[in-house]
Amino acid sequence: MPNSSDTSRLRRDKRRLGVFTSTGDGKDSAVWENGERRSTAAPEPYDAAVGYALAAAYGTGAEPMWHEALDAVTELWP
């Protein structure tokens, strides 16, 4: 799920597994978490595969809802 305009977080069972960032050049990076702390430990292979696949397929981040609504209104304005 989007976390900010350029990052997304991967969760399983309401626990955050990592945060993905895309630089816009086709490369995605992840910061994995171990419990409540960020960790350099490798994630489970399944989690890493799903996270990178989603980040590559759909990108990371999203515009805030108010920004999307403003864009929709300005498109309708003559």
C-alpha cells in the first residue's frame, strides 16, 4: 500500500515487512524490517519475491487523495 508519494509498504498479518522505493529509472529498493526495527537481515524469499514483483509491476507511492480530487475538478473546469 502507498506510504507516501514515492514509497510503498509491504504488510502481512498487520505487520510491516518493508518499505519499497522506486527512483523512476526502473530500479526498486527495499528497507526490510525485523519486528519493530529496520534490519539488514534478509526477508523470507516469498515476501521478497512478492514485494519486488508488486513494486516492479505497479510502481511505488501515490498522490494524496486531495491532489487527485483537485486534478479531477480542474479537468472539468472550462
